[in-house]
Amino acid sequence: MGAAWDTIIFQPVLNSLIALCSILFSNFGLTIIALTIIIRGCMYPLTTRQLRSTKAMQSLQPKLTELRQKYAKDKQRLAKEQMQLYKESGISPAGCLLPMLIQMPIWIALYQSIMMALAVAPEGLLNLSGYLYSWPVVHSMLPLGSKFLWLNLAEPNFFLAILVGVTMWVQQKMVTPATTDPKQRSMSGMMLWMMPLMFTFLSLQFPSGLALYWVTSNVISIVLQYFVTGWGGLVKSTAGKPAGRDKKYKQRIAQIEERPSEYADVGADVVEPSSTQGEGLGYGKSGDERQDRGGGYPTRLREIRRQPRRSKGHRPKRR
Amino acid sequence: MWVKHNKILLSKILLLLVILLVGGLTISGCIRGLQPIGWSGGVVADGTLFLGSIEGRLVAVSTSDGTRQWSDQITTTSSGGFGCAPSSAGVAMYGTPAVAGDLVYIGGYNGKIYAFDSSSLQKRWVYPPEGNLQPIVGGPVVALGKVYFGGSDGKVYALKADTGVKVWESSPAGDKIWSTPVIDDGTVYISSFDKKLYALDATTGKKKWETAEVGGAIATTPLVYNNTVYFGSFDRYLYAVDATDGSLKWKSEVEAGKWFWAKPVIYNNTVYAPSLDGKVYVLDAESGHELIDAIDLGSPVSSSPVLVDGSIIIASEEGKVYSIENNQKRELKNLGEKINAPLGASNGVVYVHTQEDDTLYALNAQTGVELWDISLSSK
């Protein structure tokens, strides 16, 4: 496993990093930034897919919350209904994770390459020689210079560590959905602070070359995130920022949001979350203008859509 | 299954992934040589072998019975890596100590040079007394009443051997110096990562000459023999330059598979240069021509070999010790432990310091029979 990892992922990234350094004026800082941009560029389709999936999942949250409250005592039914909801909206929960899982080995390889190429300790430099291709440029470049601007990339740097934390927090904040569910809010809050704090702490321990990579990567993520989903959780409402491109989810979710709550035919107590208005992508508004073809919706759902929307907290009359 | 736990489960998985990622990053950082450990070689004087231990102590070992004596631990104030700090906060020591009179000198990765009393192992002086230089990886050398050493700041220092007072410092190199200087006929020869070899006046520190830039960094300690300086480079070639003016005598025709790291040895006008590609290159000292096909040891060689009674004793990283006689290799012993430290030798005995378990082995250089082995740990 280790040998396969080295051959297929780690060595290509490492040798590319060193070779790229020879092109970029032997400036390792510039090389880290450039290679991070290149790799993130190559993974752009996966990243955007992940971002859109995540955003689409978030926009389903009101409906999911509704279902959870409604079927709190019937887990089996809840699962069935949720599955149905995902199916109708065309969202796969795995769609958020899969692209990230695919990208993770590349991130780790890049991280390892930066650490190894910096060769802080003699053992590191000695170890590095075992992973080099026979390209002459790779051998003549080593050991790489660790000076970049005022930084020594081989040593921790407080400023970069803080920058890692800040950029990571901004990125996390952008992807954190507004939610009324206390459990989710607690989890989101933990994630929002835990990752930036952890990575800031790590940055203070590791060579700042790694922090430079994290900062670059975070900034790229923020930019991508902005273009795909807008400022997200950074601003209170993103209704004005159209997602634009993920039509696949947009259309389906809009149709689902249009339909009234399903408590009408069951008679359960449902508190409709107030945050559903204006939250997420603003699909509800555009959905009003969309022609209803009814295509692809099960008969049951079409019937539900015709029912009048009931006011908050209303208990329907049982028959 | 996904649906059952939906978003909360996703959040938990994300949390787990983050923890795994951070843990993985930390662990891989440890594994890949982030932390300096040290690989000090041994030097023998008056029946005692001196070397630095992984704990950061100078250790004196009796060559007759293996009894040990330790100095106080030298500790570092620099922070260790998250989650991978060594159990001991001892300073890593890479260079082989030098002995002169009643003092033993050793450099630390914390950027200090220490002088210990050879009998009591009490510290006599330390340079610099306050603060630290850049990490010192090469060993010190004593000659002309001075201690010479190079540092990662690209400087060469000369101190009074008895007091540690600085006599001169010279900044010939534009990059790190990790090699041990060689003193010959009033000249200090030292190599640098800036791809050059320098000759300095041993009395004043003034630069006499520098070589033209070669194709790669130079980590090997140079070998001076018969008015010629031999060294290998990261460009995977061996070089011979004139000791008088630094002009190139020859560059090896053969290109090694990986870097030259260990110091070469010379015997019978033949240069034996081990490489990290696991081969020993055998070249004519005058012309640089390859005399025989490189001797394959099957594992990288970073440990500098020694010459004992006409045999080249050499150790590979995987822990095998070989003898090369008449250009034929013979396995003396398989220690099965990682070897990076330069070998030491005295009276037909080879001393091998293995990095993994901080163990010192004494082997008969002819037969490979293990005479004794001891741990250098003080605990």
C-alpha cells in the first residue's frame, strides 16, 4: 500500500514540485502557491460538484427538519421519506463527500511533498533522495531554498499561522448553513471553530511552507465557493446571489419547495421553520415563475401541491 | 443507510475526516523526517570511544569492555513538532566528535559547539556562550590549536581549542555547510550546498580559492590526498580538484543513480565512493576512470566508510556491514538496524552506531564477529 501510494501519487507530486521550482526562479514559496493553484485547477470539476451538492443539501434542510419533526417516532418512515426527498431532488448525500474523498489523497500528497522537499532535518533530506526521479533538474535543485519574502519556510511563522486560521474560518463560515435545528447548529458551530483552531495550532508547529500551502488552498476555496454559492453563511441572507449554474438541483428543489407541507394529510404537529424564507439559493422565488409541468413527480406529490398551504402551527382536523 | 442519519451523520463523518486528516498529517510529518534525530560517528582515543547519543549526550565507551560513561544531557529550547516530539528533548548530534589533549569536542543541531573533559565528561566550554548559531551538522576538527567547524549559516568558524574563544569566522559559502572541514597543510577544505568547495587559510580564515560551481549541492566531507581534493555531489558525479588552486582535474564519467553523501576513501590510488543508489564506485584516483563495475550493496550508503588494514569497511542503510578487498565485496555482518552514522575503527575493530535503537556494535574488521554491543541510552 505504501509503495503504491508513493509511486502513483506521492512521487509524481513531489518531483513535479521540485521541477516546477526550477522554472519559478528557484523560489519555493512561489512554487508552493503555483502548484497549489495548478492542482486545485485540475480538481476544479470535483470541487464545484462538491460545493453544489453541499449547497443543495443545505437548501433541503427545511424539508428534512420538517420530516424529522413529523416522523420523530417512526424512524423507518422517516428514512423512507427522506430517501424519497433525496430522490426527488436529485441529490445524493454521498455527492458531498465523494469528491472530497477523491481529492484528499492529492492534498495529502501535496502536504507530504512540501514537508519532504523542505527537508528541515538531515534525515529528511536523506530520505528525500529515495523518492526522486532520475531527472537531472530534480537533483540539481536540491536542497531547496527556504526563503520567501520575509519568511523562512522551514520554520513556523506566527503571521501565516493566524492567516491559516482566518482564511479557514471564512471558508468554513461560507459553507455553514443557517439552521434552526439545535443539534445541527451545535455541530456546525463546532466545525466552524474547531478546524481553524486546529490548523492554526498545527501551523505554529510545522514549517511555514505548509502554512503557505494551507493559506493558498483556503483562498482558492473561498474564491471557488463565492462563484459557486455566493458568500453563504458569511452574510445573513444570500437570496440575492443566484447560484446560476447548478440547474439540475435548482429546478427540482424549487419544485419541492413549492409544494405545501405534508402534515395536512397526516395531521401531525409541524412547526415550519421561519428561516426557510430567503434562505439558501432563493429558489422559492424563482420557482413561482416557473411553469409547472408536473413531469417526473409522483401522483401523490402532485395532489399535495394542490392543497392550500396552512398557517404555522395549525392542527388539521382529523377524519 | 445514508438517509437514516442524514445531515448529522454527514457532519459526524466530516468531523471524523478532519480528525483523521489532522492525525494523518501529523503522523506522516513525523515519519518523513521532520524531527532531527542524529547519527554521530565514533572516534577512539586512548582506549575510549567517544560519540554522541540520540539522547543528546556525549558517551565515552571503553573499547576493551564496553563500559560506558555519559555526559549531562544537552537539551534544546527549540519546539518539537506537534505530536512527534521525541521522548527526550536532547539535542541531535550528527558530526563525529574530535579529541585533542584532554578535551572532546562535539557539535549540536542546536547550533552550539561543546568541549567536554575527556575523563569526567564535564562541560568545559560552549560556543557561542549565549544564543545559538544555525544548526551544526558536520563534525568539528582540531588542528593548529584550533577547533574548526562549519554551520548551516554557510560560515566556517575557528575557535581556540582550550577556551572556545573565537579566532575567526569566514563566510565563504552562499548556502548551508553540512560537511566536516578537512585541514591539510595549513588549509581548511570545506564543501557547501551552494555547489562549491572552498579552501580557506587555516590561520586567518581568508579564502584561498573556490571551485567552479558543480551540478549539485555538496554534502560529502572532502577527501584530500596527494594534492588533490575528492568529493561527490548531488548531481551524482564525483569530482577531483587541484588542492593548490581548485581547478578541476576530472569529473567522473559515470553518473550514479542517486546522490553522493558519504565521504569517499582512497586506497592503492583507487577512490571508493559509495552512493545513495546502493553502489560503491571504484575509480582511478589520477584519471577518474571507472576501474570496475560499481559494487552493488543493494541499499543506500550514507555512512562514511573506513579503511582497516587494506580493507574498505562499509555499511549500508539496511544494516549490512561489508568488507571490500581486491575490489570484491564480502558481507561481514547483518545487523538489521538502520545505519547512517560514519563508521569508526581502531586496532582492527570497527564501531557501528545504529540509529534506530541507539546501539553501538564492535565488530572484528576481518571476520565480522561481533565483539560486543551496548545501548547508548543512559536509562
